[in-house]
Amino acid sequence: MQIISTHKNTDFDALASMVAATILYPGSIPVIPKAVNPNVRDFLSIHKDVFKMYRTNEIDFAEVESLIVVDINSWNRLDLPDKLREKKGLEIILWDHHSDDGDINPSWKCVDEIGANITLMVRMLKEKKKVLTPIQATLFLAGIYEDTGNLSFLSTKAEDAHAAAFLLEHKADLNIVGKFLRPAYGEKQKNVLFQMLQSAARTRIKGYSISFSKLDINGHISGLSLVVNMYRQILNVDAAFGIFENKDSGKCIIIGRSNVDALDIGVIMRSIGGGGHAGAGSAMLKSVNSDKVEEMIRNLIEGDQRTSVQISDLMSFPVVAVSSDTKIKDVGSILKEKGCTGLPVVDDGRLVGIISRRDFRKIRKKSQEKAPVKAFMSTNVTTIDPEKSPIQAARLMIKHDIGRLPVVENGRIIGIVTRSDAMVYLYDLLPE
Ligand SMILES: [Mn+2]
């Protein structure tokens, strides 16, 4: 017998992947965990006849020769008996889109970091030219939308969007998708969100706006990740962390959400024993208190390789500069020759102003061309410290609508960082 299973707290991606596996592996039996997400439970109760799911107590595990695991790579998160794990000669087929190394040892696998696991399976369904019903296409699209936040999470890949297009072509019903994907904020979730907002505080680490919310909880509360997601959106911070401590069980659940690429939640969560993607992740820790957890995350963000890039790593130097008595005509030729749009004005190593192409509009008469640059330069210059981050540089440039920032240390100009330097870094335009 061949069975299919997935992680506890089954979401739409996991359910969709199980159904896709029944198509790819004819005759296989989908075995669903006892605990499924509330919206998946609602969906299944209406579609009971269409998607027949089996419970563990309906399966004779002695008969199982082959196990297909979808959307997870961890024995602990499966709802299957231990004796199956220990079974000799068990064939295991693994489909997963999480990057962390799991403890399932498959005989065959398809593992790829991508927005949704169902995208990987759609790839194979397309290859094998399998025919999908509109109801299957609808469920699969719900899986993609849920796991990628409607294709907006940073983990989303082009292939997820292609798969979504393919499913729409196969008559996926957006009405039904929207109906079931609407986040289920129950009374408990609303209370948690309300408490988080009441004590909301923002802090700055490495130029990122970040919020930590620490809350004591009693018993199990489902959907905490939805709550943290909403919390981040309302606060409009780059990243938000919900640290939920259950004093009775001594467990601490940490959920993180990030909206900036360089702040990778998956990396942070893996460092503290959890997992996730760039935009979303979680961890569960035992016998730590929430203050300790916050301190750990702060240290990780401060020490993070990618976020620790400083302006001094990006800036150009030596700086082409002119002195304040240089004739404006000569400044014009230097700009043309160097192909740049502005220059710092420096006297004896001290920054006294900045001249940009825009300032040349102030020249009205030909005779003015012989005047010194100090007559036209801006003296109100925004500068940046060398140890600041590229994000901070980008923010300053946007705020003041300027294209370059002199990098100043102890009053002396040591380099210059331009809009394109910041863009190259932020968008990874150059290979490392
Ligand atoms: Mn998934």
C-alpha cells in the first residue's frame, strides 16, 4: 500500500499537495493529520465527497510499503505512528519547498526553494499532461496564494506565478479561493492582536525598523502567524517578531515576518532552531524567557552577514572633489569628463558644499561662468557616517531627494556613496 501524508496543522498548500500526489501516484491513499487549519477544515467539510481523506485509524500501517511526504521534511511534524518510521525497507518519496535540512531520508525527492509546494507538483502534472478538474485547480491555487500571500511574499518565484496562471487557465475559481482564504480571525486571535497593539513599540536596528511584541499566552492559540502578519502590516515596520511565552509549559513560540529582502527571517529562525523563508518563519524554544529571545534576535540582526554591510564597503574613494574657488566653468568640464552628476566641494579636506548639475541652472549670464563654485553650490549638505547601512543611505537620499551622499568621518570626507551604489547593493545587481 502507498500512502500520502503531510504536516500537522495542514494548510491549503499541504492539502493541495496531497491531492496532487493522488493524481501523480494513482492508487495512493491520502492520510490527513488530525489537526488541520480551520479554513482547511471548512473547505474539507464542504468538499468531503470530492476529496476523500483518510484518518490514521483507518490505515493498517503494517501494509504500508511506500510513503509520500508532501510540504514538510520532518518526522515530528507528521501525524504518523513511530513504527512506520522504523519500518525496514519503507520507500519514501519527498516533495518539499522548505530549505532547512529535515530528518526524513527519502528514496526519491523533489525539493526546491519555491513559494509553494504545490508549484513543484504542478510542474510534474504539466509534464505528465495530467488533466485537472476546476475544483482541483481551485484547491491548488488556494495553496499557492496562501503560501505566497497572493504571490507577494519574498519567497515567491516566477514559477509560482506561472503555476497560478496555469491553474486559472484550468478554471480555478477565484470566488471560492477568496472565500476560503479569508483569514479566520476568531475571538482569541483578535484578543492577541489587540494586546500586541496596546504594547506596540518600534526600535531601530541596523537601520531597520523592527517591532518586538512579547506576550504571555495560555493554552494553544491557532493562527498566531496571521496575527503577527497583521501586526507587522499595521505598524508598517520592516520586520515584526511575536514572542509568545507559555509559562505553564515553559515553551516560547517565536513568529517573525519581514518585508525587506536583506532581513531574512528564515536565517534568523534557523539560527535559533526553527525554520522558514526570507519573509516568514517561526521557532519554538523551551526553557527560555521572552526577554532572552528578544536579545538573541537583536544580536542576530546586528551580526547578520548581509545586514552588516556598511557604507564604507560600498562607497567610492578617493573622491573627485573641487575646492570652493574653482571656476564654475571648470567644474562643468570635470563633471562632463568624469560622467558624474555632482561633486563635493572640499577645502583642506573639509567638506564645505556640494555642486550638482541642477545648480548649473542658477547660471543666468555668460559672465557668471568665471565665478567660483561657492557662489552656486549648496552648503546645506546631507552626509552619512561610514558605519551606517545601505538602507539608511537609501532612506536619506529619498528623504532629501538627492543622488549622492558624502561619507564623512571626523569632519573629513573619506568617500562618496551614490544612489546607484545603494541600488546595486539593495537589488543584488552585481555578483558578490
Ligand atoms: Mn507549504
